[in-house]
Amino acid sequence: MPQAPLRPATRRAWLWVPLLLLGMATTVVAWGSLGLATGRQHGWAAVLAALEMGLMLRLGGMRPGWCRALLAVAATAIVVAAVQWCIAAGHIGAQMGMAPWQAVPKMGPHYVLTLSLLANTRIDLLLLALSLPLALRAGR
């Protein structure tokens, strides 16, 4: 019985959206949980987050170029900001008897920025800053 010729794989141009959102959410939860459990900021995880954002966009089938690279940078910046917010809210909320997810909406951006600058070491801040050019490179 003759087989039908194999068609080339169709490109799923929309698949990068759920993959990127899933990668962002899991990174925030994992990094935030690690930070809250150990009491440290773990700036090295920003490097892993940058690599993951680039990988998710590649696996999702987004075309290479500046758009993908800049989207990886934006996703990495959002993840870093969300993790810093969650860790600060978790520590302050715990002192008030609240769960981290209850304290997150009660924190203001200036308060989170102040707490994050106090909590991060110089190496953490360096790694947070290096994660953005790395995301640009990984997203190309």
C-alpha cells in the first residue's frame, strides 16, 4: 500500500506565547520559593531565567531576530522584578502573619525597590544586570 508523502512540519507561530508565559510563571514560583526558603536573593537564578526565556521563545517557534531578542529581554526583566517583589512581600508579609500571595498586592514599588537594594549583594546585582544582555543574546 503506498504511503502519502510526508508534509514538512507546519510552523506553529503562536506556540511561543503560552510557552513564554509558562516559563515566566514557573521561574517566578521556583526562584521566589527558593529565595523565601533560604532567606537569600539568589541573583544567579537571573542568568538561568534569561536562558530559559530565550529557550522558550525558540521552542515556541518564534522567528529569530530583534523582536525575539527584545521579547526575551522584556520577559527576563519582568521575571526579575516579579521575583524581587515576591521575595520582599513574602518576608514582610510573614512578619504580619500573611501568606506571600496576600502580601504581594499590598506592597508599593518604592518599598520593594528599597528592600531589594538592601537585600541584594553586589554580586547579586551584577548577575541581575548581566541577565539582560544574556537574554538578548539567547533570544537572537
